[in-house]
Amino acid sequence: MKKLILLATSLAMLPATAVLALAQTDTGSEVQGTITSISGSVVLVEENPADESGSAKGAFTVTGETEIFRRSGDLQFPASFDDLRVGQLVIATYTGPVAESYPTQGTAGSIVMLEEIPADDQLLCLLPEGCDTNGDGLPDLRAGEPAGAVQYDNAA
């Protein structure tokens, strides 16, 4: 009878243990945000660095297996750990077990450095009909003009 009770208790605990194990080995979790710290081989990525709690934050340990890329448009190019900088916008993905803490902690499967948004004076209007930057329905930039250019009067 004792063996039967022990078996029943073990079987009842199995689903809870299985759920916990899955949570600890979640793979493919990612954080898109800004690198706010690089300490040794650990890269801290924060979705919203100003938010002390609530937004996604992750501590990613970079290993020899971690793939690091630089994205430019639709293309990705290989990069290295030395290319990572505090302030860069990245998408970092975990591989293997992830500690359920805040921030989450685990091994980095990949880190993709995203292309930075250029300053306004580097953005060009590429529409042949011109660009409406103030939302009034009328183009205030001519094709080829930088977004920081002086606006002209459309009446001409």
C-alpha cells in the first residue's frame, strides 16, 4: 500500500515538474533594445533603459558559440564581440536554459546589431512628388532634399 501511495504522489507531481523544466529551458526568447552594459562576457540589453522594472531586460552571456551579426537593410554581415558597444540597438536571443529572474539571464544564441537611424539631416526625401513632413497633405520637401532642409512654399 505504501508503494501505491508513493507512486500516486510521484505521478501527481510530474506535470508541475515538467512545466517548471520547460520554463527553465525556454529557447529562442529575445530582447530587442539597447546595450546598456558590457561586463566581461555578459551583455545587458534593455528594451527601455529608463524603465526600472516591467520592460524586457536580459543579461546575455556571450560564448564561442554565440553568433554576432551587423544588420544593414535586409542584409546581415558577420561581426565580433569587439564590435558590440554600449548604446547600440540590438536583438539578442537566448539559447538553452534561461534563469527566470529580472533581468532574465542565459547564454546568448545570437546578437544582431541593428542599423542606427541616421540623423534628420541625413534622411532624404525619395518620393518624386516630394515629402509631406508636417502632415498637412502638401509636400514640403522636394525629391532629393534632406529632411533637415529649409521648407519651401508650395505655392511656387
